[in-house]
Amino acid sequence: MGCGCLLVLLGSAFPRIALVLTWILTSRVDLAFQGDWLLPLGGLIFLPYTTLFYVIAYAPIVGVSTFGWIFVAVGVLLDLASLFGGGREGRRRGWRGQRAY
């Protein structure tokens, strides 16, 4: 993969686009998931940061190292924050209970 900086920049803002481009343009997703397509597709839909970080952390011979698992755990935290973080902010702004007339 020759465009590591581009992948990091794209992945920080748009993890699904970065994962799709990595899947189409390289063989890293196939190597990380041993050719399976169902698990990466589910990760693309539900946990894009975790799946992207797993693909980046996976090494073909060794697998995922200890630092790689920490990297994947950060991806899980980012996914959880993106899923559950918006409700608190919406309540703070006062959108709850207001009706549009």
C-alpha cells in the first residue's frame, strides 16, 4: 500500500470510504479476513473504524501484535463514540421536546 498518508487522512474523517478504497485497490482486506467477504462487509456497515484499524494492524505472517490490538481497541472506542455520542449533544442543545409548527 503506497498511499499510507492518504489512507490515514481519509480514514480519520470517512472510515467507510477509506475501507472501501482499501478493499478495492489492495489485497489487505482479503489477507486480514482470509478471503471472507461477509465479516468485512458487516464491519463496513456497523463498525467501520474497528474494521479499518484491524485491516491496518494485520500482518500476514504474524497476525495482529499487542500494539495492533490496542489500535483495534481504539477503533472500537471511536465506533462506540460515534454511535452513542450524538444523543448527549442533542439533549445539551435543547432539541428534545421542541415541536416544529
